[in-house]
Amino acid sequence: MFDAIDFILNVAGLLLWLNWRSARLDPFTRGIPATLAGTVRRAEPMRLKRWHFLAALVILLFFRALLYNALGPAAEWTPRLNLVVVQLAFPVIRGHTFLSILSFSVLSFLQLLLVFYLWLLIIAVANRRETSPDPLHKLVLVQLGGLARLPLTAQLLVPVFVVAGLWMAFHPLLVYIGVTPHVRSNGVLFAQGCVASLMLYWTVKYLLVALLAVHLVITYVYLGANPVWEFINTTSKNMLTPLRNLGLRFGRIDFAVILGIILVILLLFILPDWILRVLDRTGRTIWPQ
């Protein structure tokens, strides 16, 4: 139950973050006289300012930590961050302090935030050749900011360095509260951060399967004209570009979508799980020690 509540509150925090990021683009709040939108004024004063969203996010993360700290021990619930190759446990019993739970609250939100932005980045990479992006893709580019304009290699490597940097920054705190042991060198610490970044790319499988599955449905079932369906169609077709040259269309049936879903399941679901089981069975790990 607590894990579900944590996810819901993380989504609420993500919405606050997106509102904070997007508020500066509201033409009514910018009020630039040189544009038509800048000459328009609201009928009533703006009640929420941009910083209100960020303040609400901070309050949310703090007060949910209070909730976890108060109710967690009674429910014998231990907050955990799943980094695929390693799990970080933040015990709420046996004398662990509020700092441990607050750290989990912040890091849990950061994990979802990083996953969300990686998904946006994957979508931007898939649609990078679109010369006339639709409104939804423009929203993706706005959220990514300068990251959307970087070369492809840099775009794929930035998440690795971001996660590694965050891991190195938070490591002293995690050692202090007893979540992770101290490491012998900064090189090992950086390597741990790079391995932790695999967690982000591991989640891309859910995005790919969802996009391709919806694309498969709306290809053969008319669900009405909707910008969302058009966006998903465009993104999915761009993702399937390498398979289009294989001649997998027979009549009205395009097997490229089905093959794409099968490849995602094999390469991103079954293969990683098999590798982890083999490592666990042989007592090995890719986590640097």
C-alpha cells in the first residue's frame, strides 16, 4: 500500500514540477508588449505564481516524509529504491532517523523525474528528423530545453553522467544514514553511478511497448481524430524505421509493429531478467565494490 501511495505522490510531484517548468512560457504571465499576447491581460489577477509550484513540491516531499516516518514503523514498511542491480533500503524502524526517510522521499521523486525525462528524450530522438513537429512534440522539446538540441551521442550519454553525478553527490549522505557502505575510491563511486544509470534505460521497455501497442490498435481500429493518436503514430513509425526496409507488410497487415513489440520483449524484458538470474545464481554482480 505504501509503495502505491509513494508512486501516486511522486506523480503529483511530477505535475507540480511540470507546471513550474511550463509557467514561464505562459504568454499571459510574460506580458511582452512587443507581441499580441503581451497586450492581453487576465480579467482577474494571477493567483498562482511560478515559485508556488516549486514550493508546493518541496512541501509535498517534506510532509510525506513525516507521514512515512509516523506510519511506516507500525506497518513494518521499509522504503526501497530499486536500481535493478541493487536495492537501497531506508529502514524506518530500529532507531533510524527522520533524515533517512526524508532522503528516501527526495530520491524517490528524483528517480521518477529522471525516468520521465529519459522517456521524453527517447521520444525526441525518435522524432529528431521531423521538420514540422506537432504540438505535443513541441511540448516535449520545451520540457527538454537545450538537451533536445544536442547531438545524438551526447543526448544518450547525458543521462549516464547525470545519474553518476547525483550518485556521487548523495553518496556521503547515504553512507551517513547507513543505506550504502563507503567505497574505496572516487573511480569506484563513479562506476557505481554509471551502473545505476542502467535503471533509467531499463524502464524504456515500458514506454516502447506502450507506444507500439497503442500504434497497433489505432492502425486497425478507428478511434477518432485526436492529436494524441497522431503523435503516437508518428513516434512509433519513426521508431520502427529500421524494420520498414525488411518488407514486412503483407496486404493491409504490417508485421513491423508486431516484430518491434517482440524484439522489445526479448531484448529489454526477457534478456536482462535472464542475465540477472544467471548473475544471482553464480554469486556475481555488475555492481562495482
